[in-house]
Amino acid sequence: MAQPLMPHATASWMVDSTALSFEQIADFCGLHILEIQAIADDTAASKLTGRDPVRAHELTQDEIDKGQADPNYRLQMLKGPEQVRRTKGPRYTPVSKRQDKPDGIAWIIRNHPEITDGAIGLLIGTTRTTIAAIRDRSHWNIANITPKDPVTLGLTTQRELDAAVAKAAKAAGIEAPVTDLRLDGDREVLLGQLRAERQAAREAELAGDAPAVKPLFDDPFKR
């Protein structure tokens, strides 16, 4: 259920200006009945200035009249307070991590120069001015900036970073990195030798002879 914008101040006004029961006021304001009792007894932590919900267009006088006539009636709010919506802009970064931003920016500039300053700003939550200062090494603390993975620093997620890299690479016409296949031949040779060794051990075991095949690797811990 929606609640008034200033529940305690509204409750104070309703206690002083209406004959509504404490239960009705508590229900409308979203407070505990003991809080309403404290307001009525002037034992609240601080003296509140009443806020008229009728003038605030949160409640009509007709609703108050209905409530005063019937103690079991629950007041209906005319409209809830306007919700504050976050505007589109740089991502929020906790204060404890803000000092790590320059390190994360430097890492992206060094490892992914194709990512634009605007994309870095959205990814890390910083300004183009800061990015430009780190890029041209005119940042006031450039001597202490060490490139560090922003994912490890907790400034962004791996998925978001990969998406930014892929988008920047596509925009710049850069092909996706080719998988390194240089070790594939050696890997196949090694697997072939292991298979041959196992087959020879099985044949020797079936023939009742001790395996004469020398192991490919010597166990340094074997006594």
C-alpha cells in the first residue's frame, strides 16, 4: 500500500486535527501504533511539524470523514508520492571502490584501445575528462596509477566488459582473435603416446608379463 511522503509528520497532523483512531492513522501512514501513541503523548524523539495530507493531495476530506464515522474504515490514499527515478547516466560506484577507477581505466586503455572514451565512461562510471587525462598521462596521480582488470576490482562485470570489447571491435572492423592452434600438434602426439602406453600395459597384463613399457612421466614422489 502507498504511504504518504512524510509519514511521521502526516501522523502528527492527523493526531492533532482529526478524531481518527490510532489504528487508522498507523495503517494509513505505515507506522506502528506505538509510534502514533508516542506522537500523541509528545514522547517522540523530536517534536514534529504536522503535514496536512489533504493539502498535499494525498487524502480527501471525505475519506477523513468516513474514517471518523467508522473506526473500522481504512483510509484510501488519493495518490502516492512521485517516485524518484534514476536518470540515465554514469553507473554508480561505491565510495570504497572509487579510488580504483583510474587503475581500471588504465587497464582498458592499455588492453583494449579500440573502446571509445564514452564506452569506458559507461562501463566504469567516470567522465571523459578523467579518461582523457589518463590516456595522455596528464592525470594528477598518474605516477601511482597501475593498470588493473576492472572486473577484478569490482568496477564492472566480465559480461559487460566482453560486450563492450565485442561492440568496439565490430565498430572498428577488428576480427575476433583467432584461437592459438600451435600446440595442437604436440597435444595430439602426447595423447597418442599415452594411449600406446596404456594399450601396451593392458596386453602385458593379459599375457601375465610384467609391463616392460617405460612410463612417459616419472613420478617424483614414487619411492
